[in-house]
Amino acid sequence: MNIPTNPVAASAAALSSDAELQMLRESARGYLERHWPSNSAVERSMDATSLGEIWLGLAEQGFAALAGSADAGGLRELVVVTEELGRAGCPAPFLGAVLANLALRDRPEAAQLLAQIETGSATIAVAFGNFDGDPNAGSVTVEGGRVSGLLSFVEGTLTATHLLVFLENCGLAIVERAASGVEIVFAPGLSVPPLARITVTDTPATILSAAPGDLEDLVRIARLALVARSFGAATRAFEMVVDYAKERQQFGQPIGKFQAIQHKLANCLTSLEGVRLTLSNAAIAHDLGNASWRILAAAACAFANTALRQVSLETHHTFGAVGYAEEHEAPRHFRRIHGDLTRLGGVSRARAELSAHLLDANDSLPEYDLGPAGNAFRQEVHAWLADNWTAEHKAAYQALPYEYRGFDPEFSQRLGKTGWVGLTWPIEFGGLAAAPMQKIAFMEETLLAHTPMYAHEIAESLCAPAIMKFGTAEQKDFFLPKMRAGELSMSLGYSEPGSGSDLASMTTSAMRDGDEWVINGQKIWSTLADKAEYVWLAVRTDPDANPKHAGISIFTFPLNTSGVTIRPSMNMYGFTFCNVFYDNVRVPQSALIGELNGGWKVITSALADERLQMGGWTIELRREFDKLLGFVRSTSAKLDPVVRDRIGALAAEIEVARRFVMNAAEVAEHNRVPIVEAAISKHFCGELAERLGEASLDLLGTGASLSEGSIGVIGGGAIERQLRRAIMVVIGGGTAEIQRNLIAIRGLDLPR
């Protein structure tokens, strides 16, 4: 069997371009819109003549030949076409054709059947038998070139001319539907047209040998195709309900203006994006011949199974009674999603594959593929850390009180000599103009090594880009070299007792007095204010501005300026943050960053960078998850099916979080500010941090709740500390609710 799933290196240049895939998508969508109208899709789905006609038409367009040869498309093309079929509610027998093409190509005995598949004159229904993943799927036996047995949960039999049957011991059987001994009984349910139960009794068949591993890979491809079809259906229904939320009036305003609806739909978009990104990543890995595609496929299936079903439910909740009527389009997508995702073992099988990979094979999730430059730079940083962050350095660092970990000016300055502080800065400002993927590589290596970077990262990653964009020549000349050298640290002064996420309501003021500004007010939750040299302070400079955010300005100045009082407070995860009081603090005009009353632009620019930077917490989550795996592997808990299922679920979510970070970086590589992408990454990552911490307590017990230095502590106290810190990730940089507001308004264009 020649199934292109072996881990043979392939060139990315050989893959279809994004533009070519988009052309394929537009071709499929356009044809289906013309020939499979939505107002008659349900009735036509149950009519063999209509299905036969649409399949002949799709075959004429070339879709039936996909994967019929090594250069006739791969898994990415399969995903695109299957998504469009799901979107259109069209159950054409495309999946059976592709699976047959993959399984039978280059086999002389199947040449005639493959030719018929390509023209649409033959259609294939696939029965997975023992490979189905459901214990009730049935199986057949083979004797003398004839098959007998019972097969359940088979799709495509309404139009099938042939059956392709998976055999437990000897490969594949090709059975003509019209052959003697074939009996088909339909089993109505969520799937439309219905799945079928097939009985074969001493039925003649063509028997082909196939390795079990090849058959398992075909099933993986089928599972991904079912996810893709469900994703297409879910996306179509979601687009409809977003439009509905903009138009449907309740209590005198569109329902899309209600925060409950906005957050519901923002969660749905996050889930859909997670499915899209993991599905695409698995397909790319497959088409490149990367063996990791199998575990990436399991992660995509494990996440999509629950995520898409929840999206479908939330879609109906938002439609209300309107979408509950069968004449509405939404119910057909509900049926498709739930019918498809329960098949081939569903979520349990995908999670089991993940847990077997992680717990039994003692393996880990695949590394990020950061491209040639990113991968090479990751190795360079790794080598530098081996020399500059040695066991002795780590031991001395761990000996510090926890609140001082992450703050090491000496390490920051040593790092500054490499040029990697300011890694992505433009060359004109002394940076290396590195791509965002190289920044990901840097973050990954340093975070996994537990290096103390906190002292300079706020200045480098959040304040410096704003100074480059809004600062004067003098400010650039003064601040940027010091930041690049790791010699200057910043504290953010945004939140106030009465204005946390609502920064526009801040009251700390700056009044002009000759050539100076006089600042009065209070800031809270100011991280590093007791350790940093400078503050990046947001103040109100126009109390009468309308809207309120139009009267805000940004100043930066030393924290030892007269009139600044700092009162540290210990936060719940072991670091200090501060109440900072500004009493008649005088700063020069040169402390103003950007235009007077133009601070909102500076803040929003820095916040987007902060949220992208906080996506780096995904790397820390992977590190903490790997620790959890180590503890579970060492105990009998790894044999507990409940524990294994929980591990599989967490692994899938961590892979989704990693895809979100990568997606935001890719958007930045195209010189766009990833506002929505960073918001999705930030809120998903933060809430996953909480779920991971809670799961660790569940799986490891009381020892995981103990602090560093305690007798009987599991994980050195890192587990309970990680859980306490997770709350900061949810809140810091704008709460998860604020991120959902942003996703709803900026990502879905819902009314404010």
C-alpha cells in the first residue's frame, strides 16, 4: 500500500501555497452554492438521485481525483474541500473517494475502480470494522475470497457502488454493493443521510493486503476529515448567528450589544480558531512527511470534539427559538457536528492516543516548528544558556527568596551584551530586526531554563516599542540604548483603586506648571515599582475630555523622584506589587511620551505587545505540564483511565494554546498588530493555566498543595505556586472578560 504518511522529509516548496488553497476553497464553495442550494439541502441529502448528480458534478471539477496520485493533493486539500462540504450541508461521498484513492493507488488490480472513482461513476462507502474505534462497529471474516459478517456505522451507502472494508488480519476488501449476500439497513439518527448497518454473507470480494499501521493512518485521516466537515458546519452556523446577533432586537437594542451574548460568541470564536489552527497544523505536518502529524492529529481531534459541539450548542442558545425550527439552517449543522464527532472513537480515542504517547512512550508534545531561522536561533540560545546559565547560577538563583527570583540585573546586563535584548527591534534602533519566530525561540529557551528576565522585559517588550513609535529623538537616544543593554527597568503605572480594566476612568492627574508637570494621584498593583528604576505612568491631562480616553497622556521618569511614595505588598503568588502615591511630583516636559492627550494610542499599542508577550506563558504551561507528566508516570495513577483521559484533554488544550501563540507571531511577521489574535491567546492561556493547576491538585493529591520546603511536597512547591500565579495571568494585561469584549467588538464587529 502506498499511503503518503511515512515520515519522509518533504520540501515546503512542494506544498500548495495558501493562495492555491484559497482558490481551491473558492472553487468548491462557488460550485456548491450554485448546485446545492441551502434551502433544499436537507431534502436533497436524503435523495440518492440528487446526491449522485452533485457527485458527478464535483467529479467533473476534479475533486474526486484528489489524492489519486502523489501530486494530486494532500491532507490540506482534503481538509479544505471537506470543510466546504460541511459548510454547504452536502453529504457527497467525497471522503470515501479520497480514502479509496489513498489506499488503492498504484495497485494494478484496482486501476479500473480508481478510474471510475475519478469520473464519479463509482462511489465508495468505507466500513472501518475493527479499526472503527467503537466496539459495536462489527467486523467480517474472510474465507476463500469471500467475506461474511456484520458492519455498523457506515456512511455513504445511499449512493455507494462499492464498499471498502477494513479487515482485522489481512488488509482491505473491495465489495460491489450489487454482489450477492449484501444487505443494507439504514439506522436513522443525527447523521443525514443515515448511517447504515451492512450484513455480508459469503459475499465475493477482492482482497488486498495492507499493514495495520497503514490502516490506522487511514483512520486518522478519516477522523481529521470528520473534524474538518464538522468545523465547516460549525463555522457556517456561527457566521449566521453573528449576523443574527447584530440584527435581532431585544429591549430596544441588538442582542449582540449584550455582554452575555458578546462573551458567548467570543468563546465560540476562540474555539473555532483553536480547531482551525490545530487542524491546519496536523495537515501541514502530514503533507511534509513529519511523523509528528499523528500526535498533532490526535490533539486536533481531542480538542475539536468537545469544542465544536459546545460551539453548536451556544449557536442555538443565541438563536433561541428561531434556530430550533427544523426549517432553519442551524439544525442541519447541529446534526452534522454531533453525528460526525461521535464517530471513529470520538473524543475518548483521541485523548487515549495522546495519553499513550505521553505516559507510555514517555514522549512529549512536538517542538514548535519555527522555520529555518527560528529553529537555528533556538539552538544558538540553548548553547549560550548552557555557558551562561549554569547549574551554579541556577542554584544561587533558587537560594534567593522567591520574591527576588526573576529580578537579576547582572544577568540582564550579561544578556544585553548578546544583542538579544531588543531582538526584534528595528536595526535603526540598535536591534537585530529578528522575526517574531526568533522571538518565540528566545522566549521558549529562556522560560524553559527558568532564567531571571523580569527586570528588563517590561522595558524591552512593552515600553521600548512605544518609545520607538511615539518618542522624541532625545527620548530614543536616552532610553533605547540602556534598555537594549539590559541596564534599565520599568514599572507600569496604569491601574488605580477605581480604574482597573477601565483605564479611561483614571483620575491620577498631571497639571502644567510652566515648563513642568505636577502629578497627583495613586496607582495600585504596580509590578516592580519597588525594584525598577523608572515608571511608565498613565495620567489624566484633560479632565473635561469627551470621550474620557481622549484626555490621557503617558509620562516616564525615575521612581526616586521627589513626591513618589512606594508601599510594597505581597501578592498571592509570591512576588511584590505596590501601591504608589504621587504627591505633587514634578517632572519636566521631556518626560511626556508622544502627544499631549494622545496617551490612549500609546497604551493600546503597549497592551497589544503585553498580551502577545503574556502568550509566552504558554511555554511555561508546557513546562509545568511536563512536570505533571513526570509525576504521573512515576506512579500507578498512569494506569487509571480517568487520569489518562484528563491528561489527554490537557495535552490537547496546551497544543491549542501553542497554536494561538504561533498564530499571533505569524500575524506580527506580516507587519500587522495581532490585536484579536493576542487577545484570544491571552485569555485562553490564562484560563488554561488555572485548569492545569486545578487538575494537578486532582491528580497528585495533597502533596501538590504544599509549599516549597514543606515535608512531603510534590514538585518542590511549584504546583501550588503555579495555580496561585495563574490568577494573575487571567487578570494581568486586561482581564479575560476584557479580552472577550475586545474579541467580540474587534474580531466579530458586534455593536458596542
